[in-house]
Amino acid sequence: MAVRAVLLDLGDTLMFQARAPNEDALYGRMAEQVRPLLSAWNTAPVDAGALLRDLYRAVETAQPERRARSHEVDGPFIARGALASYGVNASPAQAEAFWRATAVDFTLWGWQLYPDTLDTLRRLRQARIPAAIVSNGWYRSELRSALLASLGITDDLVDAFVSSADLLRPKPRPELFLRALEALAVEAGEAVFVGDDLEADVRGAKALGLTTVWKLNGRQDPPPAPEADFAIHDLWELFTLGVLPEAGPAPMPQESLTPHEDGNAGRY
């Protein structure tokens, strides 16, 4: 089948964590956002900053075990427990609202887009190739999509966003890939998946029959990966693989658009 759509991972594919977050600024912003809820619930005084730090420690502790069992972290459930430990008896709906209120801009976590991300998405749009983001993450797709808009990844560049929090199932489980394919109205054999994680992205997508592009991000000695149909270092190389319709050949820059620790030595 001819390729008709592109699915992309988010973290370390479209953006990367350039620095560790400033935790005071991070949790300070979260606290500003949750205080109106706590006030509206007429709770006793709560140290919102301490509560939020405890909440995120609990989420980070739960994630490895949950994903090892092919489940995603249930943020609202953990938030309800964290609130209870601070004497706030929240309903499931209140815990959901509290969890949503903790979402802050990606830049506060230290994330930024790769230099070629927006140009790549724009070129896909110009070629009329639908694109979807398929990402493991703690927040639901509509919320994460709204946060991405502040970085320039807007709805006019991406046709669908699917988060593991939507289904409480992470990649490499098939549910996320299937939902994205359904949203774009394409079959697996008509889509390319681009991602950096060999297990979650490449093997997960290949098991469903998608063409797979492994984004190496400068790694020079990756392990063998027969599931990867192609390997690239930079997103823009997607247009040099000969798999996309209408896009035509794309000249590569003299040096990588993407910053890497290897200094791009011998890349091309």
C-alpha cells in the first residue's frame, strides 16, 4: 500500500528535554493553578507546594511498575490519594479537576522543540500528508495538545493527538496506534511511524504493520533493530527516504539541524 499518513512520537522525537526543571518555578506555577480549586472546596489551609511534590513523587514511583504491566499511570487516582493524605476528601471529579490543574507549560519542565520540528510538520501539511502525534504521557490528549500549542505545534499542523492517558494503555500496546490510525482514516500499511524508542515506538508500530522510522538522535552504535525499516537522526531526513508521496526530494543541510552531544561529526 502507498503511504498516506505519518504518525510521530513526541518526547525525543519532536522535542527534547534541554535542561532539568527549576523545581521551585515548576511547583510554584502548579500551586498557583490548584489554589483556586482548594479555596472553592473550602478546605483547611494546605501547603500546595508540598502536596504537589508528594503527588509527583508518587506518580514517578508508580510509572515503572504500571508500564511494566502495560498500564499507564492514573493521575487523577493518585491525586485523590495525595489530597487525602493532606486532609482533603476529594470526589473522583474533584481529583480529576485537580490533576488537570497541575498541567503546566512544557518549557517549565525544560522541554523544547528540535530545530526542524515545525518545518517538518509544515512540509507534511504542504504535501497534504495527515500527521498524528502518538505519545505516552500522564495527561490526556486534549490537555497535552493545548500545551503544545504554546510551542507552535498547533491544530493546523497536526490532525490528531493520542495520549496513553486517554486509554490508560501505553505504547507498545496497540490501542494508541489503532486510535491514531482510526482518527486519520488510514490502514496500518498506509502509515509511517517515527519514534526514538525501539521497544515502545518501533516494535510497537511494526507489530501492527506500519512502516517504521527509528530516530536515533545522534546515537552512533544502536543495537540491531530489524523492526526498523529506516533510521534517521533528524526529522527532516524523513523526506529523503523515498516513502512519502508528493513531498519530493528534500535537500539536506550541510550540518544537522538538531543539536547532539556528538557534535554531528561524520553525520552525513
